[in-house]
Amino acid sequence: MKKLLALFLAISFSAFGTITEWYVNLNGSGSGDGTSEANAMSWANFVDYMSTGGSFTATNGSRFNISATNSYNGLSAVTFSAAGTQQSPIFIRGYRTLITDGYQGRTSNSGPLSSTNMPVLNFGANAITLSGAWQQYDSLKINKDVNGTGINCNTTPFIFSHCIICNSNSGSSTIALTLQGAAIDCDVNIFGSPGTAGKVISVGNNNAMVSGCRVFGNSSAVGVYVPNSGAVIGSQVFSNSIGVWFNAAASFNILGGNTIAGNSSNGVYIVNGKTSAFAYCSGDIIADNGGYGIDYQDSTNAQPILWNRFRSNTLGDVNVSGDNYAGNNLTNITVAGADFTSPSTQDYRLLTSSPARTVTAAGPFFQWSIGGVPYTTNCTGGGASASTSGYSFSQ
């Protein structure tokens, strides 16, 4: 999985054009023109630059470096409509001392992201609307408390990497992130109790990808809601109501190399009636969920569900009519045995004794260590080396 992520990033970022660095802090400094840290532009000017109706519009290849030395409290609603291109996006990234130091990895390689060098952007109930295509956000912590979409990027492609996104509201419309594009190595959380109408991540359009993320819904909201085509890969989806919900009968979905554990309802729900498409589920640990591991109630249309690790799901591993799914228990792993280092503290690293660890080194990658935090000692693909989590990668 780590190799796949690295390949994705290489393909995505290899064609970038010239980058122009801009510097931002809360009130600005020096001349305030943004051309250096000593002359950083203010947050207000940055917001103006990111609007197509502003006095200056950010252009392709602009990279705004947001200083973490300030407190950004009570921020007003923003609409960022300036657009980059696929070859030359607009970047917004956090830093503290060096403009490359925002990303400080994860605790224990697989725990929460370190926010030490991230600017903390507190928007409260104010809206964040991202409407300009091809913007990339990196190493930011964004806090919201809104009965609605915390960050709305529903219509155009965006990339979020190494970001912490939180919504603390308990209203039934609470969403932390509506995503079109990709969320890579992010922590996305809902800390309120909105119920199953709430969504931690809601895929707003086709072909979005959630990769290498930690997704937490306070045992109340749905973790990742996918009403279109989309993929959830190499992620930890825990303490939600339903972990992952594929809700489009005619769209293809991929669920691969995830840890889906400790959700209060089903680990995965697949909509009935996938007659012209399928949800491919492979290489996942699906354990300790309060409903089924995978709830798929279609009696006629088989789904490829194979080489997963199922354990201790209250209502059963897979809810189907008979054995109506490809693979069934001949290739899924259901033997007894603990898997996680400390599930009570959401530490989902594999124990050396886990049946999901290094299942085989001879087969394809999805037969190596299973789950979103795999552990393997005899190969470097399929998720991780012995000392690295399934989604840790360097900038």
C-alpha cells in the first residue's frame, strides 16, 4: 500500500510547473507584500488573494505558506475561488520555522498526526467553501463547529494531505469534509453526536479517494459516506456508527487495505442492487464492530469480498443471502486471535501474533499484512516496513 501511495503522489505531483512562494501570518509584517517571511501578508490579504474578485488573484503555482506562530481565532467565512491547474495547482500549507516543516508525522507511526508545526485555523460556525479547481492543502489544522458542511469542496478537484479537520457540532447535518478529489494522510473527525445523518467524510462527486487517513465519528456519525464511485484505501476508520457506506448501485467502489474497527453499527454497508458495478473489498481488517462486518443484503448480485480479516463483529462477518459473494470464507481469515496493540486507545498497530500479520509473502500485495496499519518483516510493499505504518510517507 505504501508503494501505491508513493506512486500516486509521484504521478500527481511530477508535472508541477514553477512555484511562487508567498508568506502569510495573522496580521502581516514588514511591507506586507507576502514575498518573504519578514514581509508576510496578512490573513485578510491572503483571503482576498484567494478570491477571483479580490484585488489580486492567486495564479497557477502560487504557494501560500501559513505561519503557525499566530493564533487564528474567530475567522470569518471564506470562499476560495481562485483556480490552479492539474499541472500547476495553488498550494496552501502550514509551517512553523521552515516552510517544509509543517508535517511532523504521526505518533507511534500510526496514531494521530502531530499538529506541533501546523497553524490552527478556528472558523467556528463560519463557512469554508472551496470552489476554485486544483487547490492543494497541506499541514493545516482546521476546526469547525457547524451544523452543516465544515469544508465544502463538492464540485471541483482538491487534494488534502497531512491535514487535521474537525467538526464539533451535534446537529443532524454535521459533516466534517465534503470531498471531491483526494484526502491523503489526513485526520478527519467529528467530535459531536449528530447520529447517522452526520458524515465525517462525504464524497461529493465521482472518483474521490480517501487514502491513509484516520476517520473518527465519535461512535455517532457515518465514517466515510460514498454515494458515487470512489475508493477508501489504507485508512483507519474507527469509532463511527457505520464505518464505510457505499450507497450507489451503479458505481464502482474499492475498499482495500483498511482497518475498520470499533464502529457502533456495521463496519461496511453496501447498498442493495449493484447490478452493473461492484464494490471490491480486499485486504481489510474488519473487527469489533457492533453490527455486521460487511452488511450486503443483495440475494442476486455477488460482490468480490476476499482476503479480508474478520473478527468479533456482533451480528456476523458478512450479511448476505447464502454465500453470495466472491471469495467467501475460503479466502477470508476468521480464525481466533487478537489483532491490535491497544484498541481501547485506538492504537491499531498489528500485534506480532495477529493472524492478519504477514499472511503470505508469495502472493500479490493484498495477501501480505492485512489492514490500514500493516506490519511485515520480509517485504517492503503491501503496506509497510517493520518500523513504518501503512500510510506514512515522506514529503
